[in-house]
Amino acid sequence: DGGITQSPKYLFRKEGQNVTLSCEQNLNHDAMYWYRQDPGQGLRLIYYSQIVNDFQKGDIAEGYSVSREKKESFPLTVTSAQKNPTAFYLCASSIQGGYNEQFFGPGTRLTVL
Amino acid sequence: GIQVEQSPPDLILQEGANSTLRCNFSDSVNNLQWFHQNPWGQLINLFYIPSGTKQNGRLSATTVATERYSLLYISSSQTTDSGVYFCAGDTNAGKSTFGDGTTLTVKP
């Protein structure tokens, strides 16, 4: 089945550790996105990529890093510089950045202990 | 960036009632979408509606792009309609902005 997968579903990390969240899509979409959602709030854009080997900062990129080495993969690293990393992280993709419908993965819940 | 305002923030209905959710944008947007977030956090696509009107069963949506707003109509609401409804749009390619959502509770 075509779709977007995120792993792991739940992730726990100690303060000061970097952690990488996985996002894979087999929809042949060009564009991919990472969002953060805090309890009771909407989604905020962290990073987005419209094409392989290119990505742009969203509204809250500080403390995060990404790579886009393959069309189907867009991993997000939450670094120790992120002051409050506990949140729900959602990955999305669209056929072509800016002009098409976004589809979302199931999300990863990150908790910093 | 653009501002997205959703209203009302919370809505409580009896099963069978109709409702209208609104989304206002501070600037013209592309790629306007409506989503329903289920209790597990998954975002379900409801409508991709940059302009015009669309219907899907008991749900319909209208976007008036020139006036920078969109409406989501839910008719004959059911308890399974409960959850958070989000709208989102972007002004620059790829940089989407979401509203804070409307939390809908449908009581039996």
C-alpha cells in the first residue's frame, strides 16, 4: 500500500541526547514536511523540502536538523539545542511543494525524560 | 507569515445537529485544506479546496478565496465526528500555516 510511515511511534530520550525521527513515503511525492504539535495547539512547520538535496527552514527550525538524500526519506534530528523537545511530531508529503494536497503520517510522540 | 484564525475554538453539539466551522486567513492562500485529527493523532484529509465548494457525504466545504475565508459544514452530526478540525494554507510554495483548530464534541 502507498503511504507515509513514521518510526518509532513513541520515543523517549534523556536530556542532552540527540534523536532522529524517521519518515518514509512511497507515494513518489517530491515534497516532504515536518511539523510539531504541542497539546491543545495546531501544527507548526519545522522544515520542508521540495526536492531531493534541498530543504528550507520553517517557522520553528531552531534546535532541529534534516536531510533529504533520497526522494522517499526525510529524517528529522532533534538536537540537544532544542529547549523543549517533548511534543508530537508529524511528517507529511505532497506531489509537488506548494501546489498540492498534503498527506500525513501517523506521527511520533517524543518525550524527554 | 500569514495568520490563520479558526472559530469557534470549541463546539458542543447534540447528535443530529448541524454545524459550521470557519477559517479566516490574513492574506491570500494557496492549497487550502481541512483536516480531522482523530484521537490517536492521525490527520485525516477532509477537503483540498483552494476555491469553490465541495461535498463529501455529510460534510461540505466552501472557500471564498477573494475574501480569504473557508467554511466547513457538518450536517446530521454523529459522535464519531468528534475531534479536532484544522484548516491550513500557504502563501509561499511549501510553507504551510495551520490554525489552532476547532474542538468538536458531539453528544449522544
